Amino acid sequence: QVQLVESGGGLVQPGGSLRLSCAASASILGANTMGWYRQAPGKQRELVAQIVSGGSSTYGDSVKGRFTISRDSAANTVYLQMNNLKLEDTAVYYCKMSVGLMWRDYWGQGTQVTVSS
């Protein structure tokens, strides 16, 4: 069983920045993917950013050029640097870890990000 704990959410003004952290209870080197997803009220959960075991990353279209995903394997932590935040970035952000041949998914409890003036 893998536990993921997100932190770093909060209230920020438009144009501001936040950095989210996701600490895993197991080595992230063994993960197929580590990703950040978000869910706004009344909307489906969507991919924000994802990093695969080889190190390459992908981003949702709405965050390209503003968000950056990174990882610290020694600390078993994945980060999401969010810059130039917009009102529409307001959501609960979740960390997901996919492991094993069966691509089992583990989710964190989520952290709220609110962008408001």
C-alpha cells in the first residue's frame, strides 16, 4: 500500500505562484508514472502534469508554459510548480502514482488551490 500526501495548496491572487508537493511512502523510482490531476466543482478530474519513469513529462494544454512537474527521487517527492495562476486553476489538486505491471493507481487526499482576487 502506497500513501501519498499532498501539501502546498492555498489561496493566491491571479498571476501568483504556488508549489505543490507530493510525498510518497514508497520509492517513486519504481513508479510507472507520477502525476498531478485536478478537479474543479462540477467538472471531471483532469490531468495537469505527469512524469514517467524515464523522466519525460507531459502537461495538460491549459497549463503548458505555466506549470512544471519535477521529482526528487531521494526524497520520494514530486512537485508541481505553478506560475502565472489564473482563476480557472482553482481546484482540488491530487497526486497519483501508478505502479507495477497492472498499473495500480494510488491517490493522495488532495490539496485545495484557490485563485482569487
